[in-house]
Amino acid sequence: MKLLTNPILVRMAAAFLIAIAAFVAGIFGLRFLRRRIIGDDVLADNLGQENTVYPYSAVIQQLKQQKFELQSEQQSERRRAKTSEQITAAVIANLPCGVLFISPNGLIKQANTAARRILGFASPLGMGLDELFRDANYVLNSGESGRIADLFKRALKGQMPPPFEGRYNIVNGEERALGITIIPLSAASSETLGVASVITDESSTADSRRAQLLHGEISAEMALELRSSLAAIRESAQQMSAANDQRSLANFARDISSEAERLEGLVGGFLAGSGKARASAAGA
């Protein structure tokens, strides 16, 4: 009992209990601080990841927008090219002279209404030169003569003849005098696409005379302008498909639009001139 009432012992016991309490409190304080530090580090890491992901998301969104704009521009370009092709097809279909397109393998690839009427076939598409022209003969200004089919075969090999005349028998036996011009066709990449031929019926009456007047102009200017315009549009479209920036795309689009407008003006002038010629002939 005397020990319990000893003030020194009581002080020592109190100091010991305080030390234990301080030790326990220090342990809990250290644990709390550690958790706070770890939590701050995790939050900082998360914020850093969010800050890193955001720029990538913005770049991806921008690339998607550019892809959408490019696709829209390409679709517009395809529509313009298709419109130009339709204009060209409409012009060729309504020409008063016959127009044939012959592939490099010698097969008839396209023939307008006038060509079918002159040659006497409802649809010569897919026919070969020997089958179409059979034994029809030609005569050049130099005096050379031979089979028309053989002259076309030589043209497909690069030996282009000057405009010539030929004698042609249609299926019912009627003989016709033809005026024929052969024009080489090639792509922008210098790839040979075959040949085109402008054919006029020199044996007919008024229609033949009008076609003969237009024959040289059509074969020398109209066919050349159509071919050069289509080649320019095709080249611009190919360059546009390989372009990577909006400025180049806009420049190519303007080039194609300008070429299409020039082609429309050429076709309109040609059709207007043909109408005036027909009116003059009717008045005479």
C-alpha cells in the first residue's frame, strides 16, 4: 500500500502511461498520413492520365472530321465526273455522224445511233472487226487499197491512217460509200484505250452533205476537245484521290469544275451551230 501512495512511483506510472498513449497516437498518426500521401499520389496519377488521354481524343476527333470532309469532297467530285460523262455520252449519241469505240482487242465497245444506222446493225457491241466490216474495202488518197478491217487492226497497233473512203455493203446488200476517220485513244498514264472512229454515209443525200460538212470539224476538233477534257478530268480526279490536304483538294475540285464548264460550253456551241445549219438547210 505504501508503494501505491508513493508520489514518485505514481509519477513514474503516469509518465509510462502517457508515453504508451503518445506511442499509440504516433502510430495511428503515421498510418493516417501514409494513407493521405498514397491517396494524393493516386489522384495525381489519375489526373495525369486524364490530361494525357484528352489530347489524343482531340487528335482522333480532328482526324475523323478531316476524313468526313475528304469523303464528302470525293463524293462531290464523283458526281461532277459522272455529270461530265453523261454530257459526253449524250453528245455522242445525238451526233449526225456515226461514232465507234473499239477496244485494243478489236471488239466494238460502243456505237451511237448513227453508226448503227449507217452500218445496218441493231447492236454491233461485242462484234469483231472482221465480223462488222466483212469484205468492205477502202481507198486512201495515196492510191493504197485493201480491207477496212485490216486498216483498223493496223491502227490498233499504232499505225494511224489519214481519213479515207470505203465501200461497204449492209446486210440487205445495199452498197454505201463511207467516209471514215480513225482517232487513237489513250489514258493520262499513256495506256492505250483503243481507237475511236467517226463514220459518215457519203452515199446519202441531204443528210450526207450536212454530215460531210461537219465531218472534218467533228473529227479534228470535237473529238480532240472531248478527249482532252475527259483526260484532264480523269487526271485531276486521280491526283485528288492521292491528295492529303484540303488546299490541294480544293484546287483539284476547281480544275475539274472549270473543265466541266468548258466542256458544257463546247457542247452547247456545237449543238447551237448544228441547229443553225439545219435551219439554213431547211430554208434553202
